[in-house]
Amino acid sequence: MSLPIILKEHIEYSPDSVVSKTLKQNPAGTITLFAFDAGQGLSEHSAPFDAVVQVIEGEGHFIIGGKYHDLKEGQLIIMPANVPHAVKAGQKFKMLLVMLKSS
């Protein structure tokens, strides 16, 4: 059964860490919540699939294909497949990542 949730209340911060929580995973893709403590991040990497990121609390810094983007709560950005990207947290923030594995 599906139940509504408030995304930012569904994951907690952990000191000096990045916390992830997978909400749904199947062959078509994944839906994952992340909580970044201040100063934490994900180093540059790429993925073979398009991904949509929405900031659900705070503000995150994203580097996608060498371009810098600052996103605030409520904003989203698309990270194209096979394009290097990184995430940095100047302050605590939470985000939702939707990985699209099918076209």
C-alpha cells in the first residue's frame, strides 16, 4: 500500500556524514533520499543514466560537466547520463535523487 510521506522528515542527518535511504528500486530506476552534513559531499563521478535531483531542505552545491549550480529548497536540476558531476554541502541539506534507468 502506498502512503504519503513528507520527504525531509523521512531521513535524518548524521554528524560528519552523508546518509542515504532508498525509497524505491526496480529495473526502471531508483528513488533515494540523501542528507548531507555541512562540509560533506560526493566526489566527482558519472552515471550511465539521467538523474533528477531536487533539494528538499537547505542549499546544495552541484558541479555538472564543470559548471557550478547552487540549488535551494524546492529547486531541481537534471544531471545527464555520462556527464561527470559532484555534490558539496556548504551547510546541511537534504535532496531527493531519481535515477531514470529506462528511456
